[in-house]
Amino acid sequence: MTDGDAILRVRDLTVHFDTGTRDAEGKPRVVHAVDGVSFDIRRGSTLGIIGESGCGKSTTALAAMRLVAGARGRIDLGGVDLGGLEGEALRRQRHRFQIIFQDPYSSLNPRQRVGSLIRTPMALQDQGTPETRDRRVDELLDLVGLRPETRHLFPHQFSGGQRQRIGIARALATNPDLIVCDEPVSALDVAIQAQILNLMKDLQAELGLTYLFISHDMGVIGYMCHEVAVMYLGVFVETGDTRAILAAPAHPYTRALLSAIPRVDPVNRSLMAATRLSGDPPSPVNPAPGCRFAARCPHAVDRCRTERPALRPVTLGGMERSVACHFAGEI
Amino acid sequence: MTEPLLAVENLCVDFATRSGPVRVLNDVSFTLAPGETLGIVGESGCGKSMTSLAVMGLVPRPNGRIASGRILFRGEDLVRAPARRMRQIRGAAISMIFQEPMTSLNPIFTVGRQIAEAIRLHEDVSKAEVRNRVVDVLGRVGIPDPARRADEYPHQLSGGMRQRVMIAMALVCRPQILIADEPTTALDVTVQAQILDLILRLQQEENTAVILISHDMGVISQVSDRVMVMYAGRAIEKGPCRDVVEASAHPYTRGLIACIPDIDRTERMAESDRLPTIPGIVPDLRALGETCAFAPRCALADAACEAWKVAPIRLDDAHVAACRKAARGIVA
Amino acid sequence: MARDPAFHPPKSPFVEAMAIFLGNRAAMAGLIILAVVILASLIGPSLYGVDPKATVNAPFLPPMEDVASPMGTDYIGRDVLAGILSGGPATIMIGTSAALVAVLIGITLGALAGYYGGLIDTILMRFTEFFQVLPALLFAMVLMTLFTPSLRVTIIGIGLVMWPPTARLARAEFMKLRNMDYVRAERAMGARDRRIIWRVILPNAMPPLIAAAALVVGVSILFEAGLSFLGLGDPNIRSWGEMIGSNRDYIFDCPWAVFFPGIAIFLTVLGVSLVGDGLNDAMNPRFRER
């Protein structure tokens, strides 16, 4: 996934949390939340990260936003390494990357009116004058499908979907190069989810936005993302073109994930016949050597438990993608 | 068709709020046969969870109250049953699994003790017998090494394991009806598939009737025999799963299915294509009358719809929809 | 694109909280008690016109015996009613000022500890615990005896022993709120710590702190009474506590001289507590309609 046109280049992003406790052998117990993740996003496109709870996808998003302490790695946004910046220098870059959160109830300050909420990023980044900011607020509200009069209201006077529109308007305010979307529709009902997804796609087409899109829902990823990275226990196990991966998943975990999705199909009840994974994902504390998925993988052999597979290019169905499996393309 | 195990007839539930009473369930009727799975689907606030609480006799007091209607369990009206009788039924003949396996288990007791409690509430059996049944039921819900797990505390178990414990607790008295309210919503998809499979397998073993409540049309379509779609407190469509999903008669049902980003469908979509949506938002329950609550959002609604008093329209023996246009075949 | 037709008039969280507060009977009762106490303190002395410090009548005069002294007189013939009316402002002033000192110290230390966590939190909390394990009354007594008892020393002394609970509450609120997404959003927008602490988190942490502050006022009034009772207050200021303290030795000869100031303290603290509880309920989002 290396591309000359990439706006964001992340290399070896790593987030380890020390739990402050020790295991039976006296080694410190360290959570490997994100373990050496690399990816590029082309300008104007969407990269999705999909995985189950605890796989590290949200931590990856927050680390890319420089919102987690203790993250290491290169985060090159349009030629500036955000990973190497601190304090005021980092603060001055923040207008270039913004975030939309999952929970539309907790992500808006309940004591700020909508107008002030959307104005804040511009004011903090010294963009424009008070008058141009006010005009921009009206413009942004209109853009996300809310009436400009609503700028006088408080967040609790809106429904969940409308609040998420406010969150989107706020993320757009400073004209960022990158918008990180951390499960932006997971808290919404399907009918509202479809409205918000369409809005985000329309805005991307209209403004040429670049999204890093985190989700646990393969359907949402399939609709929103040009490329996808499948994450399991802190590492990417498969990355590439979304349609290619959906059509022919190469990693055993991607296959299991896809077959576990309950399709709307009352006749072909594939869910019950699916190759099902047993058990829950293991703990990300001091993970074993070898492949992270080996414990649940139906194809695992001894080599998988000792040698960690790297992401390597594999061509399947005429499309290239990267897979971290010793037997990619063979099983 | 066999005699229904459960028949809910014209159930209405009111809720007192600061701005007056609100009808949260309006004229809801359905039946459930032994061994059958009824799926109830709808968005938040549509009344699907309230329906299950009403059947369990757990409408929140003092604000909520059953205003009218009957809930017949093998001919006995649960709406009029005294509290003592409801306690006998709850957890024994009719039991329930909740959404949140984290908060539904008491953190200070072992899971074995909590399951034992469920048995002792309803049956007078010896300590050894209780222990045997606890271990047996934990094994049946697929928990490895059940004798050891029974002595563990909830926090020592993963989310999927906790939901298995909840299922064990619900099934230990061999209920005739199991109500599962969003049993897999808090779980990951790979674990969800395991849990749904488990519920269906146990249902077949015991011929238990299941009411599965979910916001996920995918889950509902995969496991239900019959489906009831709810909107703003009313059952707007019900019928055999295949009819409701593949030949939906109500425009809301069709909208609800169409707006799901289904991977098989989005694969065929062009970059510029958009998901179909239902415009607007769910109405305020306080502002509803006897007319169609969906009309303001419905693409097919006309002036006559706005005036039409909602009534179930029968399409065939089993398929019913509360849409004026369903009757004339304008919708299809 | 879908547009929601519903458009409600702007209603701020403050207006909403006020509506709930005004609808709370207990809180309104507290507010009425406080209003009566404050009004009596403000205009009472000039209306009644008796010097509270002068001997105006026979000592040990029981209430209602002489219409000139309806609440009787104390052991040197000072008018009890005059003392109560003129002692109000001093008592309330000491109570609120001490509470203000306590709340300012508590919020500042609690906010910094809760927001930054880690080493800063550990140091500040050990400091707080040090103050918390000191026997409050003893500590205040030491302060009062080290310095000449004056109004300012009394206020600072009480403030210094009252702040730890507020600091703990502020810390807990800050720890909870610093992980809210809207705080994270502020960081993502490039807000500095100073703004996040004082302009974003503090306003959201205020409801429980305001309610707690009201209770600190009540406790401070009681504390001042305790100090005065022990003879450690400023003897030149006739507060209610001082009235009780100075009549301590004659409590069986003229119980009324102790009873009436006691009632005044009781009513004031009750009023403050009811208002504090009412504020807590009104500003707690759980009681609000979504």
C-alpha cells in the first residue's frame, strides 16, 4: 500500500501500555494495543480499519491523532512527521487533522451552544476573524444538513443523528487534510446510520476529504472504504482493496469475520452453517510469539506458533493485497 | 397450527412523563407457538423491549402501566395475575436474557451460586442436586471445564462466556418461553454467531419457544420463523420470516432493509451510488394519534394516508401489515 | 438531505436547572428560611434598635417577662434578640467566606490532581490526606491560639480545615470528565491544558461542587460556633457562636441565652443544606428529561 500520492504515511506505529503489574515469571505485563502498524492513505480516499473489540483499531486512530501518550512511530501527514512533534509545534498542526467520535452524546460539550462548538476549532487555531468564523459556522451547518438557526441550541436538544452531523461540521471547520472517524455510526440506528454514511460520502466527493475510518461493521466498511486493513490483536493481518478482500478474503481471520456477518437472507441461512471461530480473542497482554491468530486458526501448524508472519504481497483473483499469513494463497 | 403457547392481544402500555402520559405500546398483538422463534425488530424506542418487559410482568413502575389488552400464557391472563403468581412464572416458565452480560451478573457472587439461586427460587431440591444441575447446564451452554468455571466470578470470564452464563441461568429451569432481548448486541460478530447458534440448538433440544428482539435485520432474518416489525409503539408488519423480509408489505420494513449497507449489495454499487434512506427521524411518541405514524416519512403516503385510522390489513393467512396501501396491492 | 422540522426555542442548561430548582419544595423551603434569616440580619438591628453589646436590662431575665426584651437577657443583662439580629451578618459572613476559601483551595488542588494524574496527583493527594488526618478542631484551635483571634484568622483557619473533601470531590469529577470525548475533542482541536481545565472541564464539574460548597457553608457556620463556644473566636464580634460561648457557664441559669442562638444556627444551616441539596438535584443531569 505504498503510494506516491499518499497524504498520510504511518510507519511502525506502536502503542504499548504498561499495566504496572507483573506476570508469574516476574516480567512486566505490557498491553500490546498496537504493535508496529504501517499504512498509507491516498488523498481523497478512505482507508478502513476493521476488527473486533480490543483489537487496537481505536487506539490506532487516537495514536494517529496524537491523542494517546506513549505512542511511537512515524506519522507523516503531507510531509510533516506528527510523531516527532510535541507541545506548541504539534498544537499548531492540529487544524490539519481532525476527528469524529463514536458517541454523539459524550463528544459534544453539553454547556456549549452549537455555534460555539463549531467555532471553537477555528478560534483555537486562529483561523479567520470573528465575523468570517460566524459565516463559516452557518455554511458548515448548511453543509451537514442542519438549519443555521440551530446554532443557538444546546447539544441535548438534538437527536443522535443530528448530533453526529454537528460533530462532522466541527471536524470540517478548519478544512483538515485528514479526518479520523472512530466508529462514527456505531451508536446510531440503521436508518440514521445510512443518512450519516451518505452525508460523509457526499462531503468526500464534494470537498475531496481523506478519511481514516474505524469500524467493527464489515457492511459499513464495504460501503465507505476504498481500502481496508483487517486488524487482530494489535497487528494488521490483511490489507488491500476493499472489494478484492470482500470478494476473496485471503487471511483465515478475514474469512471467519466475513462468514460471521448475519446477512439479510431468510432463505440461505449461511450464518448457522458458517465456519465458526471458537472462543474469544486472547488477551493482548504479552502476546505469544508466532502468529497472533494461531490459537483460534483452523489451519494453524507448529510454524504459526513460533514464527510471526509479516505482511507480504499476495496476488489473488488478479488483485494484489498484503496478507500476514505463512500460507496466504495456499489455504 | 398448534394451540399458541403465548397470545398477546391488543396490548397497550402507557408511560407517565412530565408532559403527560405517552402510549409506548399501542394495540400490539402476536402469538407464539411451542418451539417457534419470533423475531421482533425495530429501531430504538419502537417498543420492542417494552413488549418483552410486559410479557415478563416487568413494566417499570410507577411510571409505566398496562392500559389495556391481555397476555395469555397457556390461557392464563398474565396482566391480571397476582404478583406472587408472576414470580412463580418468571425465571421458570418464561425467562429472559438481557443485552448487557457485564451488568446483568452480580459481580460479588460466583456464577455457579447465581445459577443455583435461579433454581432454588423455583424448586425445592437438595444442595447436591443443585450443584449437579449447575455444572450440567454450564456444560450444555458450551463452557469448557464447567465444574471449575462454576466457582469463578463474572470478571474472570470473557464477554462471550458471560453471555453463556446468562443463557445457562435462563435455561436452568427449562422454560417454555425464552425472551432474548438483544442478546448479542454487546458482542463481537464472531462471538455473536456462536451465541445465536447456541440459543437455536438449545431451543431444538427442549422445544422452547423463543422471542428474539434485535435491531439487526440480519440477525432476525437468519434465525426467526416469524417476524414482527415495530415502529413508534405499533406492530406495523408481521408474518413468516421469508414473506416479511423478501416480500415486505409495509414501506417502513422495506426502508429498514434497504438502508443496511449489506456487503453483497454494496459490492455491486458504483462509487457514486448512495444507500437508500428513510428521510427524517422517528416521531415523538407524544404527538401520535390513531393515524399512520410513518406517513410523514413515507414516500408513498398521500392525503388519504394522513386521515386513515391505522388497522392491520391481512394479506394472507399469516402475513399482516398496517399500511393502507398494502391492501390494494399498490405496494408490492 | 434530511432536515429535522422540530425547532425548540433556545433553553440553556442553567434555565432548565432553575426550573427544576424552583419546583423542588424542600429547596424552596430552605430558600425561604435563608431569605428570612438574611432579611432579619439586614434590617432587624435598625428596626429593633437595641445595642447588643450593652447591658440594657436586668441580667438573667427570662423571655416574655419584659416586653422590652422578648427573648430575655443574658448573665450581664445584654438583650438576646438584639444579639441574634446583629449576630446574623457576622455568622453568615464567616460561614460563606470560610467556605469560599475552602472551595477555592479544594477546587484548585483537586482539579490539578485529577487532570494531570500520575506524580502530580500522588503528591497533591498525600498533601490533602495530611490535612484530612489532622483533627480539624484541634488544628483550628492551634491556629487560633498562635495568632490573635480576629475575623480574618477565623475565616482562614476554618477554610484551611474544610477544603480536603472539596479537593477529593473535584479530583474525582476531573478524573471522570477528562476522559470524556468532548475533552478529547478539545485536545484534538488544539486547546491548551489551561483552557481544558478551567473553561471546559470545570464548568461541567460545577454542579456537584456548588452543591458541596453550600454544605461547606453550613459546616463552617457550625465550626465557627464551636470555636466561639470554646472562647477562641474574635471576642469583639458578636456572632451566634460567641453568644453561646459567652453564656456557657450560665447555661442552667439562663438557658434561653444559649437556646435562641442555637435555634438561629440550626435554621440557617438547615436552610443552606436544603438549598444545597436542591441545587444538587437541579444540576444533576440524571433528573433532566432528555
